[in-house]
Amino acid sequence: MDKPVSSSALVGQGVLRGLNLRQEEVERTLLMFLVYTLASVGLIWLELSTVGLFLDEYGADKLPWIYIASAGMGSGLGFVYSSLQKVFPMRRAIVIIFVIMAIPLFLFRLGIGLSDVKILGLSVQFITLFLMWLWVEACYVLNDLNNSITANQLFNIREIKRTYPIISSGFLVAGVISGFSLPLLLRVVGLNNVTLISGVMVLLAAGILFYLSQRYGQSFPDSTRWVPEDEEQEFSTRNLKGPVLGYVIPLVSFFVLAEALYVLVDFQFFSQLEFQNDTTGASGIVSFLGVFEGILSVSQVLTQWFGSSRLVERTGVFVTAIVLPVGVILLGTFSLIGGITGMFSVFVGFVILRFLDELFHYTLIETTGAVLFQPLPDHVRSDIQSMVNGVFEPMSTGVTGVLILITLWLTRVILPNSTLTELQSQQGLVFVGLIVLMALVWLFVVWLIRAQYVSLLVRSAERGRLSVSDIDMPQLKRNVVETLKKPGEEADKRSCIELLSQLDAKNVGETLVPLLSSLAPGLQRQSLEIMLNHPNPAYLEEIRAFTQKPLPPEVLALALRYLWLTETSPDIEQLRPYLQNKVDPVVRGTAAALILRRGDREQKAVATNTIRRMITSHQERERVMGVRALGEADYLQGLRLYLNDLLQDESLRVRCALLDVIASTHLEEYYPSLMKALSYRSTRDTALQALVRLGNEAIPLLVQQASDIYKPDLVRLQAWTALGEIATTEALDTLISELMISWGTTRRNILRILLKIPQDAGIEGVLDRVGRTGVEVLIEQELTFIGQIYAALLDLSLEKPILSDSEDSDTFDPFDPGVPDLQAPQQLLKRALEGLEVDAVDRCFLLMKFLYPHSSIQAASFNIQSNSSSNVARGLEILDNVVDIANKRALISILDQHSKLEKLDNLSDLVSYHPLKPSDRLRRLLEFRHFLSDWALACCFHLASSARWSLTAEQALMCLRHPTGFVREAVLAYLKIASQRALIELLPMLQNDPDRLVAAQVEEFMVQLGVK
């Protein structure tokens, strides 16, 4: 009896569903969230205290130098980070980088307050605060980079889509905590000691990260990064041309301008803050910043969790992308007017502007940024993202710092006699104007991106890697309309229609109906076929007007079907003129089928007579179209008599059309004909599609066919393929259930079918039903089987003589002329076992594709199969960096160029190896006969008969029932030598064996042994 589920467990499951997490991901996700939060709290405390101390002592006019220097600092630390990964394993590097971040925070405390001590004319306190600000900016980059890399190691590509939004929100939560707690912290430890507390927080995060690296050690590669120097591919060598280059330039500009605008707002915010807080000092500035940061972070968390994704979904990526620049333009213009007229202080405008920029920069821009990279080809996307984040954005910060210095110098030159207050006020207005101008340029860049966006999306769709969430649907529809209206290749227009149908099938008529009359016949047919999947009565009048124009028969037939299947109260009499013999058979058959479906008794009788004449016609086209009409009709009572004759029709097209009719009309008594057609090459594809159309109704038939071991492998494969194409929940359940209990060729076929199901439905289905743990169990099974193969190869090796099972085995001499030659059967078995190893490794790679990016696993497999040692090393390096299963070391050892004994030693956790005599090892191997291939099984019996080794009666009898003829043949050959008495009893029962070679062998043995 099943135990009842507790209420706490139900609540826990509900929370996990709400967070979109799986149980096995919870611990890693929460620990990473804690790491990100603790480190970010410490850095935000440090940043706000540094800002307060710096502005109070030295003013905001030094900030441009910080912006310039931070660009170099960020690039330098990025180089240090990369170097650490070459010196230390990644599990150590991620912890060391946090320790490196924390150490200077304790040292900075020594320099605070030493304003009287000077080095090269600069006070130690100024140098310390300058370095503190630089270090804060660099630490933010390192913190984000370190957490991102660690998360990528701990989670595979599918897990990280669910977990990283929660992990990354740690920074926003840290803003809330640090902002509201900073005033209290200042009272407790004082402003000068905040740097020490910040260092402690970063070290706490490092401690948790160290635990993570130990707890999930398999997620991190042991080796350091390795890429051959002669094969390093730099971004500068990428050959970007045409539409891709036209998209990349404005895309990079988008992020550069976003960063430049952020720096300008940041500078003026602190300048105005310094100007407004001359009397309150550093503590007042820091307290204000703490409260400001707290309110801002609460707003960011709410926006990120509840607003960003919904806004993108409802308005599109480009509307979302322009929210910030449009807001900056409006608010900047408002602030400019207020500052010029004196209605309100520029400081108020910059506080709101800073709030707006921070709020949307880290929510909406971050959300849309990932989507904007989607149209880029896979081979350049990651390089461009790295260049944007690691080079162009820091460079933009430095260039903006130079621009600020130039602007400050120019205002001083233009206004030499102004007081400090007047100069700061005028500079504020100048920067507001500069910010508004830059926001206008940013809007223009968004327009440029939008112009290229959909054309690249079409190319991406052809590569099969798009989903609805990746695109801006309103823009896509506008672009499709423009493409279809303009002169151009029909293939390009067909691709646009196909893309639209994949991403918005239910509303496709909204775009296509107004264009039908202007399209070529092929495109008209494609459009109507797509619209028939989701007919909408709103377009009836347009389609009815369309049918009044001269149309090709195929197009007219589709339009008529749309009209009379969509109309709620159709006038069927209007279809009668289409039943005349002079009408093309395509239109005539369609009209007759529609009347059979929706007409009265008299109308159905007329339509039945029309179809009867068509299916009994001597013309093949008439019969084909008549049979197709049967598939569209609901009423077949008077025409069923002809179905048996049509199944035997001399025309293959007629027989194939009838298979479609059986599926579309659910004629259960003819389902065996569908299954039979699946066995013939000429009708296989049509039968497969007909079974797919039956959906869940066909599942029992397909399972019976696929599970029948006496059916040919190709026929069984077609049955599994049909289940994969049905792809319903029930079909996936069936495939996954069979996957867990199948082996060999069947398991490999099911894995490939599941991987090919569109939109990763097969992959997600496996992970939802058996989880990551279930996939790892399957990989362990394969590794265990490989271990048994190695044990057999070692004990049956050609490198040592095979021991005899006779009593005088100690004196066995393989070179004695009386000893049978065992080299040939042993070599055959050896090659068969090595083939099984290759198959098992192939299944391991297929299973890994359920957990890791397809491209990475494919690249590793391709390189490991190479004969080049450098390529093999590269493939192993890919696996070492991507795979994080518990038995990763054993898997890599199997693929590496080690001896069989070394590989078996690395599999000791799964396989306990003890050397056995060859005959014992062969009997042990036959205990795994269900996992052996047919040929390997036959080779076992050939070797046993050649060496005169005894096998168990159960092994012989079970294999004598094997569905493969040459296995039964090998067993009979063994029995002739091992037990003729048992063979004599069995031969009469094997006389009618379906395999002619086995039957001939039985007859020969009966003659030799005198069996009647």
C-alpha cells in the first residue's frame, strides 16, 4: 500500500513547481544563490562606503580618471582569471579568485586615514580610496564572471535555464539587504571599518564555494584548460560577412551605448550628490546611498521577478529595449527644461534618472540582451558575447571617462569667470543634453537592429533552434508581409511562411489571408494548408471572394475545404456544380467528400455515386483522387465494399492513398493492413505517416510490432520511429518505459528517436519522468557492461594461450598438432566484443546528449573517434569540462588510450574483476547473453565448440530459441560436439526451422546421426 504524501511534502512540491526547479537542483541552486548574495552584500557595502569617503574628501571631478583606469583594471583581472585556470584546476581557481578579491579589502583599511603620508606627492588615503573604487568595479566583474562560470559547471544547459534566474537574483536581493542595513552597520563599526566587514562577507562566500567544489567535484574538470596554440581562434579571425556583419555592428553598438549612458548618469549623479551634501559629510552621503540602494533593489527584484519576462512576452523585445532610452529622453528633456527655467534642481532629475537607469539597465536590458544574440549563428555567438562583455563594454567605460574629462575642460574654458556653483550647474545641464543626445542615438541603433533581426531569424529557424520566446512576433509578422509583397525567390517566401506557421500557427491567417490573391499558386497552396490546421470563421468572406477567381485545381480544392469546414451553416447545394465530370478530379473529389460530411441523405447519395465512379475508373488519377476523397468523408457505408479491391489495386499511388483513408477514417478492421504495409519498402513511408495520424490509437499496435523480436530490425525501427513522431504524452511514456528496460540496438534506436523529437520534447520528457539520476543509471549500466567486455577480452586474450579444461590442463601445449586451432574463433569473438564496446560507448554519448549541449557532446565524440592523438586529447578535454556525472573519471578512462587492465581498474567501483579461466569467463559472458549482439553470441558458441568447452544446458537451450538463424546454427554445431545425445532428441523438433540454412543443417545432422 502506498504511503500517503504529507502536507509538507505537497507544499514543498508546490514551491518547487512555482520556482520551476527539480528536487535534484535545489541544493546547488540555493548554495549558489547564497554565494552570490553574500559576496554581493560585501561588495555593495564596500562600494557605497568608498563612494562616500571619496566624494567627501576629493569630489566627483576625479571620477573620470576612475572610469578610465577601471577599463584597464577589468581587462587585467580578466587576464589573471584566465591565467589561474591554466595553473589550477577549476575547482580551486573559483575559490582562489574570491580569496584574491578579499585580501585587498583588509589591506585597504591600513591606508584609510593616512592623509598626511604622501607617496609621489599623493596622499596614501587618496591612493587607497582610488584603488578601492577601482577594486570594487573589478570585483563586480570577477564576482559575476566567477558565479557565471561556476553555475555553468554545476548545471547543464537545460538546468541553468531554470536555476540561473534564481541565482542571479542574489545580486538584487543583496542590494536590498545591504542598502537597508548599511546605516545600522555604520553605527556599529564606523565608516572606516566597513571594508573589513566586506572582506569577511567575501570570505564567507568563498567558504561556501569551497564546500560546493568539494561536494560536487565531478562537475569540475581535473585538468586545466588546454587549447593547441596553433588552433586558437580569435574573434578577429572570424569572417563575418553580409547580413551577420550588418547585424553585429549595431548589436555591439547597443551594448556600448548602454554602458556609456550608464557611466554618464553615474558620474553626474555622484557629482550632484557631492554638490548637495557639502554639509553632511561622508556619513550623510553613505546613509543616503544605502537607503537609495535599498529602495532601488526592491524595485529591481520586483521588476525582474514579475515584470521583465511578461513585458517582453506582451510587447516584444524591441518595445522592451526602447523603454530605457525613451524614458531617459523624456526625463532628461524634462530635467533640462527644469534646470534652465529654475523650476527645480537638476539634482532631483538626476536622482530619478539614476533610479530609472539602474532599474531598467539590470532588468529589461539584461533580459532583452540575451534575446538579441539569438539570431547569430552558433559558431560566432559566444565569441561576440565574450567580446561585448569582456572588451567593448570596459572600453566604452574608458572612452566615456575621456569624454567626461574633455567636456569638463571645455566648460571651464568656455565659462572661465563662473563661480564653482554656477560652473557645476552649467556642467549638469551640458551633461543632461549629452545624455539625451546619446539616448537618441541608442534609439536609432535599436531601429537598425530591428531591420536585420527577422531576416537572421529565418536563417536560424532553418537550423531548427528557435522558439516563440526568442522572437518579436509583431515585428516578425510585419517582416513576413513585406517579404511576401516584394518580388523575390519563392523558396525564401516559403521559408517565411513556414517560420510563421511554426511560431504562431493559430493566428497565421491574420497575416496570410490578405495576401492570398497576390501569391504564387505554390504559396497559395502552402498558406491554405497551414490555415486549415486552425480554421477561423473570421476569414470566411475573404476566402469566399478568393474562390470566385480563376485558381489552379489544387488551390481551389483547399479553399473549398476551408469554406465548408469552417462555415457553421453552409449551403451544400453550392457544391453540386463541382460534381460534374468536366471538373478536375481534385476539385470534384473534394466537393464530394464535403457533401458526404455535411450534406443531407439525398446529397450524400449523389456524392457517393460520384466517388464510386471515380474509384472504379480506369484512369489512375481518377482513382487516386476518389480514394483521397474517402479520407475526407465521414460517411463511407456505401463505399466500404470497394476497399478490399482498392488494397489490391495495381497502382501504388492508389494503395498509398487508401492507407491514408484508413487512418483518417479510423477503420479499425483495416489496421492490420497498415501494420503489414509498414513491412514493405514501397508503402513504408505512407504507412508510417498514417499510423502517426492515428495518434494514441496506434500505440498498442506499434508497441506490439516493435517488441516482437522475430520481426526484422528495420520494421521494429519503423514502429519506434512512429511512436516518436506521434510524440504525445502517452507515446513518450511508452518510449521511455521501453528505454529503461531495453538494451543494445533497441536502446540505441529509442535514444536517437527521443533526441530527434522537435523542441527537445523527448529530452525534457526523459528528464521529467526519470530525471537526471535515471539517465546516469543508464550510463552506469553501459559502463558496467563495458567492464564485463574488458574482463572477457583480458581472459580470452591472444597474448596468452587458452587453458584447457581437461584434467591435464597444466601440460596443455597450444602448439601440439593434436590441439584444435582456436585462433580463428577467438579472433572472431574478440572483434565482436570490441564492436560491442564501440556500441556501448555510442550509447553513452547518446545518453549524455540528454544532459549536456548536443554540439559539445557531438564535438567530443567526433574528436575521440579520430586517429589523431591530439584530436582524441581535445575530445577528452571537452568531456572533462562539460560532463559532471559521478562516474566521469571512469568514462574518460575508457575513452582514453589506456590498456584494458588500466581501464578495468578505473571501473572498479562498478565491476569487480577477478581473472578466470577462459572457459569460466566464457560461461560468465553467456550469463549476459541478453546484452550481447547476435554475432557475439554466435561467436561464443563457435569458440566453445572449437575449444571443446562445456556450457550449461540452460545457456544452450535458451540460445536455441534465439530469433536469429546463425545463432541457432552455432548452438547446433556446439551440441554436435558437446552432447550428441541431446542433439538427437532436439533435431526432430527443428526440422521446420524458418531459416533455410538452419533447416539444411538439421537435415544434414539427422543424416549423419541416423535420426529418423
